[in-house]
Amino acid sequence: MRRAPSSAPADVVLDLTLTRERCAPVLLGFFLATAIEHGSLAYLKRFQKRFVESLDAKSRADLGVRCASSVWGLVCGLWAARLIPMALERSTDAASRVYASPPVESCDTLVRLAVGYFLWDAVVSYKYYDAQYFWHAVTSFFVFGVPQFMPRGFLHLYAAVFLLWEITLPFLSARYILIKAGMGSTKAFQIINFTGFALWIFVRFVVGLPLMYLYFTDAYAMFAAGRASPKWVYIWYVTAAVILQIMNFIWLAAIVRALFPKKKEKKNADGKKE
């Protein structure tokens, strides 16, 4: 049975109580990512010593980070893919998409693990990478953190869909490792390169863009029905959706440049282009 937006909770007050149920998965996500980062690097130093020693200090740190992000991406992506069909079954209108009722089983746990992961991501991005990666991690931390204080079921569908994006991380990491190992011209590299790119386009644009538009329409419906409460939360999610999608287009441009580099024009002795 369809629910009108007016059936959604009104005058919502954030519950800021830091319970064990809320905090434990966040801490687990942070410490697991940290442990995999350092543990994988220690393993590679022992069993792939020559390869690791061929890297500079920044690349070695990057290697550990990518191992952790790959494990997260695989687990998170498969988990989210399992949740999406369940979320779609309960999502027939704005109210049921914004507030899954009943809540999607285990989605709370996955989102809380994501909060811990993006906290770790913010730390390593600040230490090793450009500002855009740091701000992406910070934005994601709050994107998945705020629903923990909203009524249960809030944005379960959208959380599952956008966490599906993480499934491309193993391909990005494999691409990086093959390049560092001097295998950037192999057939395996080409397969990983284009499979990862196709999957990245699919989950972030084919799936992501329509869902972002759908969220905009749902947020508008909630505002129109007087159920966008608290208002700043809805404004935040509209803003965050735009920010993350802009970052996707920035990264798309960078990926296209990396996959299809422009050929340098040769000049003859007279300085004319050949």
C-alpha cells in the first residue's frame, strides 16, 4: 500500500545518544581498515620484499591503503548489492524510499561500518593524498553518519545504492599494483583497466545519476508535505549529493585522460607537425 509523504515522521528530533550498538560498528570499521592497511603492507614486505623495496616511501604507504580499500570495496559492494533488492521491494513512493518500513535488514550495520571506514579514509587521505580525497572522505563520513541519529530506516535505499559504488575499489587497486609491478602493458592490465572503468561508469552514472534525481524528487515531496524534518538534514543531503556527483565527473575526466592519453604530435626538423 502506498504511503503519502504526510505519513512520514514529522518534527523529528535527532537522537544524539552514543549507544554501544551505534558506536561499536563504527570503531570496528575504523580499526579493521587500519589493521588491514598495516597488516597487508607487513605481509608484502616479508613475502614480496623485492617489489616493496622497489617503491618509494609514499608508494609503499599507498600500497597498504589500497589493500585496505580493496577489502572494504569488495565486502561493502557485495553486501550493498544484496540489500538493494530488499530495499526496492519496500520503496514504492517518497515516504517508503526516505523511511524504509520495516527497516532493511542489516543496513544499519553496513552504514555504521561505512562511517568507521570513511573516518579511516579521512585520516589516510589527509596524510598521503590531495585535498579532494580528504574532503570526499569527510563528506562521506557525514553522509553516512547523520542517519545514525535519525529514526531507524532513514535513507536505507539510498545508502545501499551509493555504497554499491565502493565495489570498483578492487579494480582501481589492482590497476595501481600492476603499474607499479611493471605490468602496465599486459593483457591482464587491459582487462582490469576496462572492466573496472565499465563497472565504475555503471554504478556511479547508470545507477547513481537516476537515484540522485529520484532523491531530489523525494526530498521535494517531503518538503511539500511538511515532512522534511529536520530541514537542515534534507538540505545537507541535497547538497552532499551534488558535491559527490561533481567529484564523480572530476574523477571521470581524470580516468578518461589516464585510459586514453593524447598522442604527442611529432615535429620535423623545420618545426612543422607531422
